[in-house]
Amino acid sequence: MSDEPSDRDHEMLYRLYERRFSQADAEKKNAIWRAISRYLQRYVDPRWPTLDIGCDRGDFIRNINADEKWATD
């Protein structure tokens, strides 16, 4: 038995977020995180791995510049 999430788990999570937030909401939220990430980038060395705990849809980790990115929700 694997501890890795299955494709079914990923699909269920995707559908949950799809119901919770409209595409328009997701785009607005991503735009906010783009601005926040530009500010926070000064504290994130792009050569180091970056971890986003509680990543939701991954808006922070998607918008930060890092050679190695990890995210968990």
C-alpha cells in the first residue's frame, strides 16, 4: 500500500477547490499573491529550496522565484 495520493485523490481535491472558488476568484487571488511574492522575493534566495506549507492552490509558490519548490496543503 502506498502513502502517495492517488489520481482519484487529486481529482477529488481539484473538484473541491473548483466548487469553493470560481475561476474569477482564483485569478484575483493569484494577482494578489503575485504582488505579495514580488515583495517577499527579497527574503527568498532563488538558489535555495522554498517550501509553501498550507499552499491552497499554490499561488505563493507559483509566483516566487526559486530553483526548487515544494508545496503541501
